[in-house]
Amino acid sequence: MNILLITTPIRVRPTNFPPIGALSLLKAARKNGFPSTQFYHVDGNRPDYGAVLEHLEKVRPDVVGISAVVSTAYAYTKRLCGDIKRLLPDTLVVVGGNLAASAEILLRKAGADLCCIGEGERVFVNVLRRAETTHRPADFLDIPGLALLDGNGRLRTTSFEAPLGRDEIYDYDIADLVAACDDIETYINPLFIDDECQSSEFKFDQMAWQPHRRNKKLAIIPGAKGCVARCTFCHRFDKGIRYIPVDRIMRQIEILVRDHDVGFISFGDENFGTDKRWLAELCARLKPLDLLWRVGGMRVNCVSPEIIAMMQDAGCRFIAYGMETGSPRMLEVMEKKTTIEDNRNAIRWTIEAGIAAPIQIVLGMPGETSETVQETIEFCKHGQTFRPEQNPNDLSINYAQALPGTPLYEFARSRGHIPLDLDGEERYLLSISDHDAHDEVTTLNLTDYPALICQSWRPRMTVEVNYAYVAKFGLEHYHKVLLNDANYFKKKRRDDGYFANPKRLVDTSMTVDSMHGSRDAMEVEDENTLPSLWGLLRQGNLGLAMICYPILFYRLRRLIPLMILAKNAKRVGLDCAVRQLAETMRWLLRRNWRGGPFTYKSLRKIVKDDIGPIPGDRDGMDVLRQGR
């Protein structure tokens, strides 16, 4: 059989995260009797859609596996499924990834034949073996780990496949990948990131600029799979966490360093280092290699000064924590199972150890109020002003995005924000396709506040945190920090568009390339001068104006909703802005107009105990709606 694995675009722009899920399926298929399995990395390479169809017609696969990692890929996945069935009607189409939490929509509306729910390695191999004799979806009912339509058109979910062992998770290697890419006359990009010692996570570390590190590449690798937490806005098919044996990780790093000129490592985990013995062994093995490395996700209640010192000594220079909020009440709603004191300790210990630690915030969960937002602002002020070397704009602020398979999604359905019928759910998935979590206009407002007030929370947070930094370290030093970042990014723009980090406005807006052709409008004289206020406002760049002029906008902070209203009138139209203004006026006249007081507890408990089953929900989807 001809078998083709395809990734879908994850975000508006290509990410720098390798497609480790699809690559694991690639190796599993090749190792289990399907050596001609090929790989087409649409997400990384972003070919024209016409080129994708040409490639499909050229390969003419018997089975296509579509890796849809996030639910915002629905529109592309639907289009791809439809065109595969139009061009190659006998091809079996299998969709996996988190989008499979919307299995019924994929099967009934998009035209997929099978959806893989959970880990795909064993499931996909079992599907391929069956596909040698039949492509009729109902003939796959006995294979665990699938959602499909049976012979009577009813949605069925088979039991979950047993989880992989520690030695089996994310089992891929670069040699297999290169061979697969050669087979399909394409390339994978980005497998490695060039000049990473000059990227934002390492650029201000003196060790990164040592001669033997110049021009070294960065490779992103996994250290584990899963998470010990169950945040109510996060979807996952996996239960718990499994750590890859350190021996396997070190063999992979050895190959990367020896054969691919890698000098920087990024551990792309969601929950790094919960297993303390594993972490200690990894640090001991990394230290002699003289590599610099970063951590993509770590829990605040799993660190201590001793653990952070051990990581720093082994070469760690960056840790991202999923702190999410500075409000104890919102921690309960999110089911973080951490405390504000945990958040404060983690950021302080990490910064004091000389490791960068940007704060990541999720705004707009049910129960969010101006008071809980102010609690988060005070926490961010505390965390972003420990040292003058910090850039206070290195702060990720996203709005909660309701994705299938989460309590947040079910809460939105129960409140009527997402229609309950199949067509309505599909319309919602189409509306969020290719939209990131920082897009406040397309993100549902699940609070009791009008949209205009909610959309003002993020800029208000940026303005107040920057003002606190200026008050502590001075305006001249603040401008110096901004210009250092802006000048660094003159020739290099790395922005995957996902995180709403105010510093990205500095990184990607205050550059020679982006100023080209508009220097007069921005009145920029040289690289050591900030853009003029009026130039930025004429360009409509309100966000960068707030960053460059923190004192002015702090004094005007109560007018931020009006500034957002003017921006929305230009962005989405005057009619929408008028509706937002009317909604805000009604809210001001009658507070809490959406309902009574909110109960601050896990949103999972609210959905399960207080709301209960939604009348009319279709059979077969319950296991997917609950998540794991």
C-alpha cells in the first residue's frame, strides 16, 4: 500500500516545534511492515494548497493519516478531507490529534473515515493492517482507539488503546525522517533552528556568545509525554505522564551534537521534571556536554531553590511556567492545584538564579472579573520587576479559548455560546480555525463582563506592569531594555503568532524591515530612537504605543476601553463597535446582568455537578467530551 502522513497548519505561521507525533507514527508504520510510508510536512513547509493536491495525485495514497494537533485546524482539515475524497474516492482517510475530540463533526461533516482517539502508534498500525483487505469504516469496529460510523450510521467509539511504555513514546529518529523526506522529494522545515544562541531565550546570556557556540543550532526534543495536571481549559487524550528514559534522550542528543551541529536544546514538554530522580539524572548527564538548554513547560509546585540551582549548573537558561493567573479564585476554576505562593516562589527563585522565566497568563475564564484581573496584575508586577535585566514585556497573555474535549468547551455549550446541534458546533470550529488564543475578537467571552471590558484587560495589564517597572528602575533604563531587544531583531523575525507576548510587538514591529517605507510616519531617526507616538497612532499600532510610552498610557489607563473601541471600529467595522458600546452601556446600568454570583471551584465540577448532562447530546460523544 501507499501510505501518506500529512500535518496540517497548526497556527497562522509555521511553528518551530517538530511534528513529533506524526514522526512517531511514521516510524511505527515503517517498523511494523509498511516501509514505504511517506511524510508530507504541510505545517512546517506551508506549500500552496494546489501543490498539496498535486502531491496527493502524484503519490495516490491508499491511506492518508492527517495529523491535526489542535482544533483550530478544522477548516483546513475539512477542506483536505473533501478534496482527498474528490480526487481519490477509494482512499481511506484517518484523522488524529486533538481535533479528533470533535470526531462526529469530522466523520459526518468533513468526510473523514476514521478518527484516532488517543495515542496513534498502535492504532494506526492496526488500521493499516486492516486496510490491506477493506476500507469500509464499519469493518474497523474491533480496533481499539477509534471513533467511526457503524453500518447503521451511528457514531461509535471503541475502547482506548493501552498506553505505550516509557521506551515506546515518541520513538522517532532523524535518519528515518530524512529517508521519508527523500522519498517524497520534499524537506522538513524547521527541523533545527539556526543561530539559536542569538534568539530571545539565550541572547543576553554571555555564555551563549562564547566562540565555540557561535552559529550552533537548536533542536527541540521531548523529555516526557503527558502532564500530572488536568487544567480545565486544556485537552488531552493521555492520562498521567511518562518520562522518556535518560539513556534514550542522551543518545538522541549525542547524534544531534555530532551530526547536526546542535549546541542548544529545548525540552518541548508540558510538564518537565516532575520525576525528581529522572531530573537529577538528566542534569548530571547534561552538565559535561556544555550545552545550553531551555524548558518549555514546568509546574511551579515542582521546583525548589536546590532544583533550580541544579538545572542552572547543568546549562538551563530558560524555564516557562504555566502560572496562568495571579488570582487564587481563578486557580480554583482552572483546577491548577497550585497556590499563588507557589507562583511567587517559582518566579523569584528562577530569576534570582539567573534563569529567564517569563510569566504566562490565561485571561477570561468563567468567573474572571476586574478584581481577579487586578490580582493578576499585582502578581505580574511582582514577578516582572525582580531585576533590571528583565524585560517587563516578556509576558505571555492569552485569552481562554474553548476547545473540544475540555470543561471550558462544555461550559460554553451549556451557556449557549456554542450551539448544541452539529451544524452549530461546526460553525464554531470554523470560526476559530487559524485563530490563536490571543485573538480576543474571535475568542468567546465567557465572563459576566461585556466584551469591550474583557478586551481591555490585556492592554491594561501591559500598561500597569510596564509602569511598575519604570517606577522601580527608571524610564531611561526601560527604554534601553526595549531598544536592546528591538535592535537585536533588526535582521531576524521569529514569531509563530501563538503567544500574545507584548515583547513580540517590540521584536517584530520595532525592526528595520518593518519600519522600511514608513520611517517618515514613525519619525524614527536611528536605531537608538523609539518610534514617535503620533507615528505609531497614525499607523494604528496602539499596542506598541502603549509599550513605548508607559507613563502616558498609565495616566490614561481608564480610557483604554475607548481606545479598544476605536481600534475595533477600524478592525471589525463600525457596526460591531456600536454593538459593543451598547452592550457596555447596558452592563454599566445593570451590573451582573447575565446572572447571579459565580461559585469559585473547579470548572470541571461546575460542568459535572452543577450543570450536568446537556439535553439532546448525541450518543457516542460523551467519552470524548469528558476528556481523560
